[in-house]
Amino acid sequence: MSQFIAIHPETPQQRLVDRVVEILERERGVAAVPTDTGYALACCMGNKEGVERIRRIRQLDEKHNFTLACRDLSMLSAFAKVGNANYRLVRNNTPGPYTWVLPGTSEVPRRLMHPKRRTIGLRVADNAILLAILDRLPEPLMTATCQLPGDEYPLTDAYDIRDSLGNVLDAIVDGGYCGMEPSTVISLIDDAPELIRQGAGDVSSIIG
């Protein structure tokens, strides 16, 4: 049975954050964590078994694009190739409800990148709990939306997540209601930003 850890959404208690970090890093666990656009299933980027567990929970195929959750722009830059113009664009909209599709660096396991383009989605979410967790980790978290196979909408309540996934997750972090609208996905592969998915993030100042 997973550990249910309730953390204050604005002032995360450090001892509870450290316990989540221990589960993710030392115990190589999989957890449901809050973001600024809902809950996500997460494991450390290098946790190959954890990634496969998330694939099984979500029933995802090998072509599914995962997202790396980073604590700040310096971490993002270590795992993605970002030119000067795009760096300014990302900086001006980070943290926030955006996922940026960028070429991955050699630091990203190839199994997590697009098989042909070698791209990866990265984001810095505006969520105090998630940022506090990432601040204690040496690498990003690999994340996927906390949504059950066949469901039209993701799970938005930590207690519902516990009822549905309590037997297959190592931890569920209750950070209150986080919404259910997904992040806005923007590709920065080509010269001009390309909207891949409209979500919670406004694109009026990004897409020309």
C-alpha cells in the first residue's frame, strides 16, 4: 500500500518533502505528485524500472512522449538544447503551465526521447511542493498525467488517486486540488514556436 503524504501547498514541510525524495531517489519509487496543471505520475529520470511501471499503469506504448519536470532553467538547460532566442522565451514563461519540446542532450536517456527526432518535453511547473521535491533531487522527474486507461479525464483528487492506485504506487502526495486542464505544449524545434496542444497556458505572447 502506498504512503499517503499530505503536504501544505504553499509552505511545504521539509521533513515530508524529504520523505518523498527518499522514496523517489533512494527507494527508486513511483509517486503521484501535484503540479500546476493537475497530478502526475512521477519517478526519477534514471529509474528505468519506474518508467516501465508508469507505462504499465497508464497502458502506454513505446511511442508515448514523457515530460521531464525540472526545478529551474539551469536544470532544464542541462537536459535540452536551447538557443538564445528560445531561452528568453522559456525564461519569460517559467515557471508556468507550459511544456517545451526541445532537442534532448546526451544527459537524457534515449528511451525517454522521441525515437526519430531525439526530442523531449520539459517543464518547470509553478507548484511549490513539486519544486521543493525537485530542489532535493540531482535529476529531473519523468512524469506522465495521472489518468487511468480509458478515462476521459485525469484524476484530480489525492484521495481518488489512493482509491484507484494505492496498491501500485509507492507514494501519493496530497497537495490539494491542482486543476485538471493539461499544460500547453509548445514545440521549439523549428525557428518559430509551434503550438502542439492548447492547455492552461496562454499563448498570445508566444505564438506570433
